[in-house]
Amino acid sequence: MIQVLLITRSVAKIPFKKEMAIVFGVISILISLPFFAIVALADPSTLVDSALKLYDGPVSTNNTYTFGYCTFWAAKRREEVGKPIPNNWGDAHTWDDGARAAGYLVDHTPVPYAVMETDAGDLGHVAFVESVSPDGTWKISQMNAPGWDVKTERTYTAADAQRFNFIH
């Protein structure tokens, strides 16, 4: 490499300092390329969306569902409101079956503190019903819908309730 630089310097007659500046500039660009590739592929709204943040609240010692997933969140919220559920209902898509077997009411009526359940997707999804308004709209809190360990809230219309099971 030194011979190549010496030959290049003698042929092109570029000052050594300028030559080194060019070399370091090229190296800097090559090192920064992965960073720029990640930024270019990322959805900018997820990088700055303050509504999406990792859960940093207390963890229950009674809740054995895997932290960061929807089942953890629904079980945690039920425990917080004094209505704990068993820790053996498995993945979200089996919660309605486990609830029926354990004697819980399962229907299509959202009420505060119920668990919303759906079998959609590979493992289903569960969420916690936070409130129901007089007009029939209902609000849930959930975890792992947009991403692992991310807690979000969502409001549904009264008509949406028929698409879900509710565990009371």
C-alpha cells in the first residue's frame, strides 16, 4: 500500500496532507453507510412517535405469562383491578376456551375490566377493557400489538364488539 501511495503521489503530485484527507474521508463514508441504510429503511414515524414507548411499570410476581406480550398485560391489569385470572390459559387464542372451562362468562359484550379476546392470527390477541362509554364505544389497553413490550390504547365502536369475545 505504501508503494502504491508513493507511486500515486509521484504521478499525480497530490500533497500528502490532501491525500490523507481524501483517504480518511472515504473511510468515514464507508463506516457511516450502515447507519444511513438503517435510517433510510426505517419508518420515521416509529422513530419519533412518543405514544409508542416500552412498558416500565411494576411487574407482578403472581403473573407467570411472558413479560412484554398481550397475555402478560391482560393478566396484569386484571390483577390490578382485583379480578385475577389463572396463569394456565396459554396463548391468547386459547383464553376463551380456558375461561369457559374455568367457569368464566364469555360473550360479545364489552364491560369495564373484561378481557377482550380474538383468535385472529397465529396466536390470537387479548387486551384489557378499560372503559365503556354510554354510546357503546369501548376503550382497551393492550401490549405487543404494534411491537413487543409496547403498551397502547385503542377505542372501538359498539358494532365492533361482535368480532371479539369478552371474558368476565
